[in-house]
Amino acid sequence: MAEWSVSALTPAADEKAQLYTVQAFHQAKVNSFVGQLMGEGPNNIVQTDKRLELTKGSAVNLPLVTDIDSELGLAASSSNDLEGAEVAPTVHGEAVLLDGLRQAIRLDGNLSEQRASFNMREEIRDKLAYWAQRRLFDGPFFRKMSGLNVVDKDAAVVGEAASANTTILYGGTGNSAVNDLVDGDTITFEMLQDAKTVAESGFNGTTALISKIRPVNIEGMGEHYVYVGHQYDRALLKKQDEWKNTVNLAEVRGKENPRFTGEIRIWDNILLYFHDQVVLQNNATSVQYSTGLFLGAQAGYWIQAQPAPDWVEKEFDYKWKYGIGTSFMFGFDKVKFNSLDFGCIAIKAAAKNPLA
């Protein structure tokens, strides 16, 4: 256990505790990347479900009834009877488990509080809000969508164990595993085009997806797919002609042009985002690679059992020491049916710090 020993604290009024829990949660969600992808209903990249706020339960079960468009039907002129020739749609199920994470900050004592010139309660609120942003929202999203577990400080798995990605595009030519990647097998606009083709056709080569991947309406800009890569991927893409041509020829003139704002928003109906929590790993030959995410509707599913995290203030040691703890019951998982990813294509390509 660590106690925060600082040079100051001005004890805040007790009434602020009720406000800080809402402010911290709002700040965490609004500032998180995944927050802009979340929404209730099936036309969101991360579909949110708040039913466990109103009822007891440990999981939410997701059904998928498959289409029957592959069935040919029966001609009306046929002499065969339709009775006895009916077809039955296949139903697949998936579950998202409820769990939770907790965190707390505890001060060293009244002497440390007396020495400080800043408001310690506000500092604690901001630090816990940033922790929630990184560990409650963005962390589970990027790890689970990349096939990695969410773990606590003791390496215990939070929620359900992650499932490996099933629809994957690899950098380079002819690569079929991360251990095939070499330093030059980096992300390209051609790979993004290939991912879009897979999403629209429902096939990765000759392998069928569980379903075609649907685009979504993001920020009121019409239906698009979303790609999110690491900042290292952005540095690589910005060196390619497609990026330069889009900025120079297809974007607005003036200060709003991405040449000045530092980003490109849309390429071939794909919204491009970049985030430092996109997973970086090393393969067997020590080549660092990222797992970029090409996303469509219902790629992930979020459940929560409370509208906001708990915010608990406590005094210790005859009111000499003070601490705040927060906890939140939630669950998140990459949506999959029949063991196949539903709305996500993983793009695994070599990525390293361009200054390294």
C-alpha cells in the first residue's frame, strides 16, 4: 500500500463528494476514445446496454439469427410441396460478463495536507478520472478488440477471458502470421482498401465471415467504417502518396485543411483515428507490430450495472489520514458468434517509433 505524501492539501467541503463522482465519470467517458463510438442500439460500433442498472444479473446474452439468403427457395411451378421443405435460420449466442475494477488514492496525513498550496480533492478527482478513462474505457476496448485479456494489478483476468482475432490482415505480401512480419511490412492504404473489401463482401480470401460488416454513422457524417491505428501507423501513412493527395486535392482549403490540423479524417469512406493505446507487441523475431482495428457496427458490446462509479471518501487513523476510492461494475467484449468476430478486422503490421 502506498500513501500519497505531498506538501499540501486544503481539506475540501464534504458536499463536493456527491458532485465529484458524476464529474469524474463524465470526464472519463467524454475524454475517452471509445466514448465517441458508444451508443445504445445496434447501429453503433460499441453497443451499450444499461439493463443491469435496473435488474440483478451477471451477464448479458446476445443472440444472432442468421440470414437465409443462401437458400434457393421453391419455384411456384414446381410439383414439389413447400410443406416439409421449410428452412430454419441458425441462432448463435454470445455472452458479455459483468465484472468491475476499483482504485483508490490515500493521503499520508494532515501534515502533508497542510503543506500543500493546491486543492488535493480536485487533484484526486482528476487523477481518478484519468485512470477511469484509461483503465475502465479505452484500456478494455483496445485490449479485448485485439484478443488480449484485461487484467488487474495481480494479473487476475477482469471479466471474460479474451478471444483471439479471427479476421486478420497482415502487413507485407503473402504473410499469414505475425511471426512472418519483418520491419518493412508496415500499414498501407492498400491494406485499408483490402479491409473494406473484406467488410463489404463478407469474405477474407475464401474464408467467409459470420456476416458482412455494416458501416455506421459517426458524428452525423453519414455511414462510414472506422480504422484506428497507433501513432506509429499514422507516421507511416502520412509518408504515402494517398495521404498527401487526399490532403492536397480532396480536402478544403484554408486553416481547416488537415495539413494544418494534423490529421486526415476520411479516406475512401473510412474514418481514420490514431491512439496510443492501440496494442503494440513483438513477434518471435523481435519485430514490433501494431494491431490496428477496422471496425463496423456492433464490433463490441458494453454493459454496466451502475450509472456512474462509486465515489467513497474515508478517514483513517483518528481522522489523521484521508482517502478516496472509486469502483465501477461493467463488462466489455469483442462481439463474436460461432467463434467468429462479428464487426472487426484486425490489421497486424510492423510499427515502430520512427525516431528509434
